[in-house]
Amino acid sequence: MTTFVLVSGGYTGGWIWRDVAAGLRAAGAEAHPVTLTGTGERRHLGGPGTDLETHIEDLTQVLDHLDAPDVVLVGYCYGIYPAVGAADRRPGRVARLVYLDSPMPQDGYSMLDQVRERMPEGATRERVLTQARHAEDGWRIPAPTREEWREWGNLAGVTPQALDRIVRLASPQPLGPLDQKLRLTGAAADLPVTGVFCTEGGSMDIATLEALVASGMPLVQRLAAPANGFFDIATGHWPMISTPDELTDVLLRSAAGEGHRLTAPATSGTR
């Protein structure tokens, strides 16, 4: 039986996985949606000391308390940062790491570091950084309003009723987890990886990644390893809400080792 641990992104909680978790269980898998400290129904447990290590520990405890030896760990959006951190601390408990419409966290960088250094100049970048600078009480970022979700949330495929639910359940986001640098030992560097790209309004898809690999860009070369697979989903940034059946199928196929394979650039040497 495959066991999935589903890690939410910012402002949300385990509630976003309701339909996907039900689909995975109906297919015979175990599904464990996780709400990180200070978000969702655990928002009251957050505080000025809530940081990335707090969220990594949340996931480490989940992995330690599951009977399953091999977990498919799914990190969505910001949730990939604690997911990568937990995999680094418990590599023997994780069979595959799934990057669901998420960045690629790097050792020594916080999420905000990567926004500052790698996100193109523009309104989205400035909004993220401005919100972080004006966090309430110096430690929490208010949840977006309905208008902000519509403007910034990449809601392609999300119905008005589903948006009502997002607005109702969204929680403030602790700043510490976004601002603390990720520290990795490299223990999980060789774990199989699946990347899932949401292509409506997104900046990345399989074709773009293939071009980056072919260019020789060092950051992405390891993604061409034979065990790694990739999927495109034609929806916005909320596939667990907009296309839950398709995402469920993609996650099951990921666990089975399926997905598009990348080709590493040819190398030449001298004799």
C-alpha cells in the first residue's frame, strides 16, 4: 500500500487536500494531509518563534509516527521547503519527493531569498516582499482578501464556490518559515523526484525544463536522473481544488515511477 504525505502551501492547511485524499484512499492508498504549525486549524499554535525548522519538525514527526517505511512526500508551493528539509533528516523514510507547482529549494536559501534573487522583477515579486516587510506584529502575514486571491492566486479552474471556501478557511502565514534559510546535509540528494507543473498561468512546464537541462544549467542537471519523472496539468495553481481527479491520478502514477523522463545534455571528452 502506498502512503502519501501531503504538505500544504502558504495560508492554507490540510483542508486543501480533501478531494485528493479521498481519491487516493479510494484507490487503496493511505493519505495524510498535514497542516503546518501556525496555519489552518493550527493557526492558534503559531507565534514569533515559528520558523522553517518548526515546519520541518512537524513533518519529521509525521514520518516518524507512520508505520509505512516508504512514503511519497508531496510538497505544494511553499510546502516543498519543509518537505525537502524533512526528507533530508529522514531519507530512509521517503521513497519519492514530489514537487507540486513549487520552487526548487536550495541549501542556504530561504524562500524569500529565492524570491529576491531568482524571481523576475515585477508586481508579483514586489507584492511578496512588501507583504513580508509589513507582517502583523512582526511575525505573521495576513491571509489574502478575496480580491487579492483573484488578482494574485492563479485561480484558473477554481469555481466561485471553491474560492468562497479558500477565502473562508485561509489563515495568516507565519513569516519565520519564509525567512529562515534551509539547511541541508545532502542526505536526500539522490531520492527519486517527481515534478508536477500547473501550466495555466505558470512559468514552468516540461518543455521549458527540458530546455534548461539541455542548456547545461547546473541547478537542474540532476533532474535528468532516470528515476525522475515529470507531469504537466493544464490548470492554475490549485490543482487539488480545480482538477482533483487528475491530480490524484498523477500522484498515483508518480508513486509507480511513471512520468516524462528528461534527457541530460550529451558530453564530450578528449582521449
